[in-house]
Amino acid sequence: MLDRTQRISVYQPEQVGLKFPELPQFKTAAEERQHRKERLVAACRAFAQQGYDYGFAGHLTVRDPERPELYWTNPMCVHFSQVKVSNLILVDHEGQVREGDYAVNRAGFVLHAAVHEAHPDIVAMCHAHTVYGTAFAALGKKLEPITQDAAAFYEDHVVIGDEAGQVAVEVKGGNRVAAAFQGVKAAIHQNHGLLTASRHSIDSAAFWFIALERCCQQQLMIDATGITPKLVSPERSRYSREHVGSDYIGWLHFQTIYEQLAQTQPDMFR
């Protein structure tokens, strides 16, 4: 049996010898960098699978492990399904491309650079112009704990009303978004869409974005019935968030997505 004190989640098996995803260990910064880049690409491919593309809108970032003041991101005007390790770009907080051949998305730089700079603990961030998340953002309200899945975001997301609907291409807009990411993993930017951040991995940030979009869809469907839903109680919501809403659980969920992509889309590693 495994020592319970070494387990960080009840989902980790107590029985030894079973196949189960293990958190990666790295011998060098270069090895960790390659891992983060591959997972960033996989997150972009996952967004393509989910249909989160909308022209050039949408940007995912992850810090460089050796130079944390720099971050890797998807290239401007390249479809999520075409992002690969070789066309990622490395950008600084001033929006200058330090490595890579493509331009950076201006809105992506303004939002993500501000968050990364204001919160050194945030490793990765995701944003895309999705159908349900953007629609729900127009309501200017938080998700309700209507399901166990939605409870994963209970007291762990915020609504940002500043500059609602105004495209974020000026630094001050990014700073206001950054200020909202204090100790939460997700934000609903009014009249704009969804943003997620992780202090753990791009894997976690990507999964929680997918989960948040799904929860917005469910909330809109329930609201459309005109029937007041039964809510999960605050105590049970907090219990569910503790066990199924952590960065680790987000990482664990994403492993199923990554393995499927790695087998079916090997070109992403080129």
C-alpha cells in the first residue's frame, strides 16, 4: 500500500503497481522546456478539437522554466490545429518576440503578459473566443453551483467588468484583468469571454478552460428552461471543489486528452 501522506489526491491509487499518470520529473531546464512546449501544442490541438477557433483570436501561454520572465505562446494567424513545437514563439513582457518566426497576437500579449508579470506564481494561461463562454460572459454573472462540475469553480472564479466588450489592445486593459487573478483559476470577462490560469501547468489551465466552457453551456441550457435549478449547497460545493477542482485534478484530466492527441496527431511534435 502507498503511504497516504504522499498522496495529494484521493484519485491517486493506494494499491501499488497499477498504471496511473505520474507527475513528470526533469533533470535539466531544457528537458522541462521541451515538455512544456509539447504540452502547450497539445493544448492548442485540444482547443481545435473542441471547436474553439475563431480566426486569429485565442492565445495560450506557458512560462519558460529557465527564463520565467519569458513565455511561450501560439503564433499569430496560425490555426490551433496547425500549431506545432517548431512554430511556437517566445515572447517577453514588452511583447517582443525573442525566439520564433511569427508575430505575437497583440491582445494575447496585453492580457497574458500582464497576468504573468503581476503573478509570478502563474505558470500558464488560456483564452479563446468560444460560443458558450462568450454568450455567458454577456450576462455579467458568476457560474452557479448547479452541478458537481460547476462546483469545481465555486469561489474559484471571478467576473471582470472593467472595459467589458472593449478589445484589449492597450496595456492598461491587461493590468485590470491581471488584478482580478488573485488566488483564482478562472475569470469571466464580461462581454468578452473566458480566461483560465494555472499555478501548476499548461495541462491544468487548458483542461479548466474546457471545463469552464462546458459549464457555461450547461448553465445557459438550464437558464433557458425558465425553471430555477436546485443548487449544490455551499458546504458540498467547497467539498467538491477541494477534491475535483484543484490544479492537480486539471492536470490529471488533461492526460487523457494528451495521450489521444499524441497517438493521432504526431505531427504536433515537429
